Amino acid sequence: MAGYKVEICGVNTAKLPLLTNEEKEELFRRILDGDMEAREQYIKGNLRLVLSVIQRFSGNNENVDDLFQIGCIGLIKAIDNFDITQNVRFSTYAVPMIMGEVRRYLRDNNSIRVSRSLRDTAYKAIYTKEALTRKNAKEPTLMEIADEIGISKEEITYALDAIQSPVSLYDPIYTDGGDPLYVMDQISDKKNLEENWVEEISLREAMDRLPKRERHIIDLRFFEGKTQTEVAEEIHISQAQVSRLEKNALKTMRNYLN
């Protein structure tokens, strides 16, 4: 998945709707009353979450349309199971659900193919090892096996490694009846903790609701590390105006995140 297309599965990602908090609450009330049109609007209004999630799997060389569709399944499950009485933002609840669907898809479609010649080398080495063990009443060394079958020890090692059953990052190691816990869930990632990543999504959602100029100021100040004076020079307004706009933007974002 080398890059992200503007259109995925017939959806123009550049024109996805962005729902306000009030719109989300109203739509969810209608969803609970069985309004299918509201459900469709709510799905479309949260497709940005799906895009955010599938970007995490960009190194898997999977078809972006496939991942998007699978992510949408997770989004729909999140909508169908979300409890509005809990003090949890929908995005915080939905992201793990979407990720779970994508992980299951990658796990179920992950196949490592070993060539016939490698398998033949590996099985020949295993057979020779058993034969030499019976003959000499002791386990042979790798070099002894290599000498017996006329294949280098490096080739034998590579072949034996190739036929080992790999432990997938998406293998479940525990389940209590709900979503299982996968191997990758137990791997520490200090640079990209999932909690931090969910917070980053929420932060970006808050920024998306800012006017264009205020959003640009926040980007320059807090993501590019520029001073208010440098920002003022870049966008051709006074430092006092930058300060005022920055305060208004931060207030708007805090209100959204709270």
C-alpha cells in the first residue's frame, strides 16, 4: 500500500463530511430510534477514522480498498455496539474496533509460501539427522549433516528456518469471549503507544473544526515549533493578533476535547 488514493472504494476521501458534536449526538439519538438514514450519515461522517486506522498498516502491502472495506466493517460494529450512556468519546471506542477488524483480516489472509526446493532441503536434513542419530547413537552436528547430504550448512539452516511455523503478530494468545488479545498487543511500542495515537486522532479532529487561519497558526506554533513572532511574520499579521487567535483556537479545542 504505497500511497493513499483520493478515491477509495468509490468514496472521494477529499470530500468526506465532518460532523460536529451536536450533529453526532442528534444522529445517534435517531439511530437508537431505528433511523437508517441517520445511521448512514453517521457512518459517512466517521470514515476519516477508518482512513486514520488503515494508515497504520501501510507496511503490509495490502490493497488499500480491501483494508478500507474491512475498516468500515469495524466502524459499523462500533456504531452498533456503542453505549452513549458511558463517558467515552465515540472515536476512542471505535478505533480499537476498527483496528481489530483489520488485524483479523491480515491474520486470516497472511500466508508465507516456502519453495519446493527449500522444503526438500529441509526434509532431507531432518531425515539425515534422524538416520545419523540412530547410526551413531548421538545427535549429529550441523556440519556432519551438511557433509552427509552435500549441502552447505548455511543452506540447511536457511531451509530449516523457512519451514518453521512462524508466530504471527496477529495470532490470538488470550480471549475471554470478546475480542481476543493478540501477540502484537503484548509488544511494547514506546514511540507509538495506542493511547497516544487515539489522543492524536482526537486532537486532529479538534483542529479540523478550527477556521483555516487558526488551524494554520496552531500547526506552526505547536507542530513546527515556531514563536509567535515568527508566525506573525509568516502570515503577515501582528504578534498580538497571533496571540489572540492562538488563545481562541486553544479554547475551542479544549471545549471540543472536553
